[in-house]
Amino acid sequence: MIDEKAMEDYVDQVTAAKMLKITQGRISQLCIQGRFQGAMKIGWSWIIPKVAIENFKPRRRGPRPKSTQNEADRDFLTSAINQADNLKGG
């Protein structure tokens, strides 16, 4: 059992959602994914260490940067050209 002194270092799901300006559902998803170190499920809700919320860094949304995508395309095309050369015997 967690004593009251230790509970001062934790916040509930509702408070965490307000602190990060995201929904309670998203907080649950992040806890399930293990994105908050030390989060614990109690009943239907989560308690999360304040330190974990303060250190939380959201991941970038959207597609990969074009430079990475272009490099992947170039690597794929180079590989295809090399395979075609090998089939021709050249």
C-alpha cells in the first residue's frame, strides 16, 4: 500500500490531463504504452508521478521529413537498378 506522504508526489488522470492539455483517454493510452515512468493503475484510473508529467515530451505528429523519405526512395531505386544490372549480367 502507498502511504499518504508518497501520494503527494503523484497526480490522478484528470489532473495530468489538465496539466498536459490533453484528454483523459489520451492519458490512459500513454500510461498503457508506458510513456509515464512509474504510472500505476488503481481500479479504473491511473496515478502518475508528477516528475513523469513534467518530463513528458510529446512525439512529433505527421509524415516523416521529406529528406528521410527522399533518401528511402533513392535507396530503393538504387537497389532496384543494381538488381536489374545483376539480372542482365552486367
